[in-house]
Amino acid sequence: MQVGIVLTTAAFTLLILALPPTKRAQSTTISAPSNQSNESQKKPREAHEYDPNARMGMYFAVMCELSSANGQTEEARVYAENAITFLQNPSDDFEFYAKGAAYVVLKNYDMALANFDQVIQQDPQKIIAYIRRGRLHFHRGDLARALADFDKAIQLEAGRSAGIEQSKVSSKREKDPSPGDIQRDPRPWFENFSAGAAYIDRGRTYIQRDDNDRAIADFTRAIELDPEGASAYNLRGVAYANKLDFDSAIADFDKAIQFDPLLNNAHYNRGLAFSAKGDKARARADFAIEEQLYPHQSSGSQSSSYQSSGSLNILNGRALKLVTPTYPAKARKARASGTVVVRVLIDKEGKVIAATAIGGHPLLMDAAVEAAKNSLFSPTLLAGKPVKVDGVIQYHFVQR
């Protein structure tokens, strides 16, 4: 018998905006912005005014993000290295933004944050910079700073009038840009963000803080701005499920799958909700679809730190001891196997203070719950203070 244990984590993906790789990157440091008058900072340079190296660096930054979005990890990494090589001395908000985006792809989050800080210093009205910086704060567990950045992005977006400024915000891009278009002027691809993006990110942060009501309000606003936004429906479903409102959760997961049948975690989340309602047949069907779509991620064990959809019952914590459940004799005799999902509540010291099986074979549930109760987690800190968290543990029972 093999028992595997998976913890769901706070999950989101950076919104990413994609020729053969060229030169390798050199190590570099943040350069101070050039001294410019306030008037010159307000007036963006024309494409032809950019230094050729800077324009090429921004081009590579766009390409690295598009490659990353398409799952071309190695190409994305080399493009990012090229971007940093050509952006040795960024001097305006677009160049700093491009360099920050490249560092994100390279997972150098300290340098990415430093560059996004420079973007906001040069242009305090740049909405996408607050969104991107907020996502990095979220990833690092600094939820207070993440919320502050998402609040600012929402405030700025609300203050913009319809027309020219609002045209930068779109729910969908009609088609991917051509490399020629990007090379001629990379800047438009650093202003593009989805309608409601800041609401989605703030909603994720509220989920992480176990404030599901505020999360639902934000996802609802995002859906109003983009009625076909699959991710917002999926995340709102997660928030409803956290409140044990599984009917509303399933309705939202249905919508998410309708608008994006390939959305990562949507079938898995719906399967858990069906399982919690006792509909094992539908749960198994959804788990099977998720397994087909994402064979290495179907049990919520995503290897990436960022995911676009999130997982049901978000848990931000690290296991110090995960107890392996015994395989009950009755279950072995009945040849019972499969996954048992246990929802747990962890106190400020990392101890499991409540555990409930919400899915799996009935003959395996008690053993899984008992193991969960005896597991131990490292305390979860919020703004430096320990807090209670909830999440799910999955036990995989396999007959041998």
C-alpha cells in the first residue's frame, strides 16, 4: 500500500503577456533612473526614440512572457536572460517594467520587485505595475502589501474615464502579436491587462486570509467586468466551497468549465465539491477528466508556484510531520482504494484541531481522518503573527 499526501497551497499565476534564443545573459544590478524632469516623465518616448538595445530588451521581455504562457519554459528562460542583457541600464518605466517581467520568469523575485518599485516611482499611475508587484508580495506571503497594491490598482482603474485609457483594458486579446509588431514597439504589451484583473488578485488574497465573503464580492465584480472570465468563476467557486456552500460552488465551476474547458483545477475543484455532496460518480468523472488534462497535477499537487485557477480549500502551510494512515482490514478485504480528501483546521501552533473527510471511499475515511489529526504543521504567519489556517490533505490508498 502506498499513501501519498498532498497539501493545496495558495495559488495564482502572474498574468503573462512570446524567435529563437540569442545571447546568454550577464549578471546585472538595478541602475538608478536617469534624472528627468517631471514633464519628460509624463510624456512617453516614441518607439523610434528608444535606444536600440533597450527596444531589443523590451522585445525579448515580451517574448519571454509569451513563451512562458505557452509552456515553453526553456525558451522563456533564454529570452528572459537576453532581456536582462540588453536592459543593462533601464531609464524609463517601460524599460524597468520589462526587466522586472524578465526577472519574474527567471524566478529572481527580489530583483523583480526592485524593478517594479522603480516603475511605480517613475509612473505612480501605472496600474499593471501595482498588479504585478502585488502578485509578488502575495507569492512571498506578504498579504498586507499585496492588498495595498491591489487596492491601489482598483482605485486607479476606477478613476480612469472610458475611452482612450480604458481601451488598454480588455477581457481578451483578439490574437497573439507577431514578432515584427512587438519588435517595432514592445510598449503596448506592457500595458495590457484583463478587465477585473485586480479584483481577481485581491479576491485570491482575501481567500488566503479566510475572508471568503470579500473574496466572493471581488470575484463577482470581476465577472461583471468580464462575464466570460473562467478564472473568476472558478475562484468564486472555491470561496463558496470554503463556506461549505457546495451548490453555489458547483454552479460556478460549471460556468468556469463552460467558458474554458481546459482550465487547470476546474474539474478537480468540481469533483471535490461533488464528493463533499456525496455524489461519488460525478466526482470520479471530474477527477478522471482532470487526470487526462493534467496528468502530473490532477490531485492538486501542482509543481509550479503559480497557478491560474487556485485549488479548493486553500492551505498556506508546511507539514512538519505527515502521519501515514493505516490501511483498514475491512477496506483491504473489500479491495477499497482511491483518494480520501480530508479537510483540516490548523491552529496557531501548527496542530490539527479539526479534521473531516469530505471525499473518498467510506471504508478509508476514518483512517485518513485519524492520520490527519496526528499530523503537525509549521505555524503560518500573517504580518508576523501566527494565524489559524484550513486546507485539505489527500491520502492515496493503493492496493498492492
